[in-house]
Amino acid sequence: MKHSKLWFMISLIVFIGTGFLLLTGSSVLTISLSRSTKIPLGTYTTWAGIASLPLALYFGIRKLREPTSKKDRFLAYILKILIGLAILWMPICYLLAGNISFSFTEKAEFQGGQLAMQIFWYFSYFVAAGPIILFLIYGITSFFKKKK
């Protein structure tokens, strides 16, 4: 098995496993990783799931890994940005929330406040939906290219 196929399978399994845990609301996600501070396993699980989706696209679609056309180069560039944002998701969200459990309050200051919470949710939606939208665009453009 080629390395890219292996990494594709690992990324896909991580994404599906994370999605299952999140959709079922598993109590595994609330397990604390530290006794002294509240570090939920769900934070790291979600981070792995968010990062695994664009990586699955990268390793699963050769034309996005090794682009030949102008369209594929553009989509590959966007995918690399999405991979970078997915890897940086947890540090950015930590800076927004001020804690690793990503809980927000009604306080007036930015970090941990309501504006930071809105940015957190928009950023999280973008990082999660971006690879799905990219995949749909790639699929639609490939479909119409084959029709010609």
C-alpha cells in the first residue's frame, strides 16, 4: 500500500471516528486529561477530526496533491490553506477563549467574551465546512470536465 493511501485511510478513520463521537455526544469527550486543570478529551478529539478532513482530501485526491492544471493548482493552494487553518484551529481558539475547554462568558473584555465566541464559531464553521465545499467544487468541476 502506498504511503498516500495509508495516510488517506488513517485520516478518513479519524474523521469518521470523531464525527461519530461528536454526533452521539459520547461521554468519552468529557473525560479530563488532567486532574489539576480541566482539559477535556473532546477538545483534542475535535481538533483531530477537523484536521483529518482536509488531510483526507489531500491524500485521497492525487490531483490536489500533485496538480497539473491551473484549476487544480488553485484548488490545491486553497486546500493547503485549509490544512494550515485546521492545524492552527486549537491554538487560535485557545487565544479566543482563554482556556482549553473553549468556554466563553458574558465578560466585557475580548478574550473569553461574546465577540470572541462569535469569531470562534464562525472560524470553526469555516474550518469544518471549507474542505467539504472544496470537495464539492472539485467534484462538480471534474464532472463537467469529463462531460466535454
